[in-house]
Amino acid sequence: MRINKKYEALPFSMQEIGPLIKDFISKEKQVAITVTGNSMSPFLKDKRDKAVLSPITRTPQKDDVVLYLRDNGTYVLHRIFKVKENEYIMLGDAQVYLEKGITDRHIIAVATAFERKGKQLNRNNSLYICYIKLWRFLYPFRLLKTKGVNFLKRTFKN
Amino acid sequence: MKIKDGFIKTEIADKIVAIPVGANTVDFSGVIVLNETASFLWDLMQTDTDKQALLKAVLNEYDTDEESALSDIDAFLQNLRDKDFLCE
């Protein structure tokens, strides 16, 4: 066998580490991950920021960022937009279309702390809470903008 | 010298990796991918050892010369030092 030199730290996709995360969380461990993808932008950005995931100790609430496993096998880290009687409505911060049908059985862990641009903050951080409120306030405008842009694209395409 | 306690070696997406595991927190952001050689050295360094013992083991296991083996062992050890994985 020949020696091979390369060994490096690489971020893995959520799909790749999801099962391991689930296993550690079930053993009451916290798990720190590097964020992959930009669906939680502008708050969390691909490969720049991190999230600390903790076991669920209370019922997930509106505005919690949770890791959940969709029925199609995809692991996702998004924010709870709304809590209904039998489901959670999910929305990544960069998204405008709501995801319905997520229930307690889908949710694996809750993000209790973050590292954003190298700075630590937990979910009770007052600036973070302000950001959540502002982003929620802006949601209808973001949705309108996306619908408007899509309408124009369809109109001028034809 | 040996690798510090608090790591587990496992497989993610067909890659062998070492993950820092604290008392309560598993840090995937600190995961290091180990190629076959690094994995071999990693296992040897779970107990206290020295460079000569590593060299002997590598020369027994791999088709390489002493100079190349030493160079790669040094590079691996430096990588561990840079990441503060090594106990000397």
C-alpha cells in the first residue's frame, strides 16, 4: 500500500451527518455543526456559521430553529414559523414559501446557541430576538416581492 | 506522545473521520477527515508512542521508503499539533 498525504477538515452536508447527529442527540449529547446551505440566510450562512443542537426538553415553540427529518429522508435546519394544533409550519429565513406537515415525530433537535461571524450567541440573546421580530415583520413584504418578481418573469417570458 | 482523549473515530459518507467529543458536546465543526494512512497512524497513537515506533509500523505496513514515511509522519504530527489534538 502506498502512503497518501491528504487529511483535512471538511464540512459535511446535513444529509451525511444527520443520522449521526440523531444518534448523539438521542444519547443526550449536544452537537455543534457548521451550517451548510443558505436557506437560513441572512442569519446563518453556508460554511461560515455554526449551530449548537440540543435534545428537545420542552415542546418546540414559534421562532425556534430546529433540526428535523422530512419523510423523504432530508435533514433540514429551519425556523418554526407557526405552531398549530397538530403541526409545525416551517420556514427558512431565506425562504418565503411555508412548509407544512411537520410534527413532533419529525423534529430531532433544537438549536440553543449559534456562532455567527465568529461570535457566540444563544437563542435568548436580545439582538437575536430583535432580528427574529424584524424578520417576521418583513415576511409579508418578502413574499410579495417574490410573487411580484415571479409574475413579471412569467409575463415577460411569454 | 499520543492523541488527546476526547475524540471518536467513525465514518461519514464513506470517509473515516475523527470528531471531537467533549463531556457533553460533539463538535462536527471540528471534524477531521482521515485518509487510510492517517487512520492507521491515528489508531497507533491512541496509546503513548514515539516517532520511531510509528516509523517502524508504517514501514511494515506500507510500500514506501524511510524518508517518505518520516516526512508523512512529521506532516501528520504537525497537523495534529496545529489542531491541538496531540498530547506530548
